Amino acid sequence: MGEWYAQMPQPCFKPVDFPYCYLIHSVYIIFIYFQVELLIPQLQFLDAEGAQGELWELSRIFLETLIEKTGIQKVRAIFPDAGAAALLKYQWGDANFGFASLSDRRPVEKDDEVVVMLVPDYQMLEYVERIASQLSDDPPRPLIMWNPRLVSEDVGVGFNARKLRRNFLSTFTVAYSMRPLPSGAIFRCYPGLWKVFYDDVNRPNRYLLAKEQPCRPDATDIEQIFGTVSQKSEEAPSLFGKAMGMFNSLNRFMRAISR
């Protein structure tokens, strides 16, 4: 276990404070497919009031930062459905990137330099793969998936579909990932390792590094890590308590990386 304090990367733009834009230029030259994921509760439940608006605003900041930091002029943003693409194109009349949806007949143009899929859903996997195939032609063009939702454990999703999805996702490099936990966080910023942090009980709003590893931590890894560093409580936390802990952890984590 690491006993030194986590030195979080400095953010490169406000107000989101997610320090991934600086790596885009180096990553997109090396890899064709990569993804950025913010596994934050507020961005996972889009049925909540105002949640979609916040999600799209964050996506716009990402797109504009990508253009600003790389100098790329032809960026295509592909939204999950035609309604969202049309509405946001109208609302963002001054946007300096192109708009399309997964179901468009021609979502990608020949002069597009980079394509960003925003929140692609597992139900649209066929369209996602079709676009990825088009971009792999000579010369290949980078494809970024921002907050993809291509994983589902629904009983109705057959084995072949799950296998196809896993194989497809394995071709992507995770450039940035942040997942808050009730008492810590999982973080990856390319080319660094996956890192698991836990709260420092002696210093509020600070994190200690529990473990680094080359692969994404799974449920077993997380259980082992936090089973080692956490104190055993007499009473298991309630569902509400876990939810509150998740939001509190997110706030602390965001303050930590903003320093």
C-alpha cells in the first residue's frame, strides 16, 4: 500500500476540472480508438431533471478543448439520436465542430479529421461498429468515445452480442477514467497506470494511493483493497448512506485534482 499522498494532475480548464485534455494530442497520434469516461453518478442517471443538459454542456467543453489543444479543425460530434443532434446544433449555433447522429445515413464526412461519439448506447452498437469500420480505412482516422454506455447486463442481451461488444471495446485505449467510490476513487490518465485511492482519515479532503496496476481494477480488486485499508464497522452502511458517501467522495476528489 502506498503511504504517500496522491499527487493529482492539474486541471487544464474550468469549470469542469477534468485533466484529460492535455493528453489528447499525444494519444490520438498513437492510437486509432480510445475513450474518455467520467463514471460520475450525476452523469449516469439521465432521467433525472437537468441531467442531460449538464451532460451535453460537459461534452461541448470536451469538444472545444480538443480543438483548442490540438489545432484540429475538422471534428465531428456524433450524438446518440437525431433529436439531440438537431436540438444542440440549433442551441449551439456558434459551435466550431460538426453535428451528426448515430442513425444518420452519412454521419461521417471524408474531410473529418477526428470523430467523437458522445454517450453511445449499447443498443446502437451496430451503428458504432459501422462508423468505426469506416474510419479504419486508409488513412485511418481517430475515433473517441466519450462516456460510452456499451455495457449492459440485461438478460435479453445474448451471449454473441456480449462477446462482440467485448471484442470491440478491447480495441479501445482508455485515455482518461474517473470513478468515485464511497470512500475513495479509481483514476487513470494515459499513459499512467490505473490507480485506486482511498480517503485519508487523518487529513480531510486528501487521498492516499492504495494500489497501482496496469489493468482496470475489477470488483474483486476493489473489495480486496478496501477490505485491507478500511476499518471494519459493526453495522453495514445503509443504501442511503452508500449513496451519500459516493457524492461526498466525488466532491472531495474533485477538490483534490483542482489543486
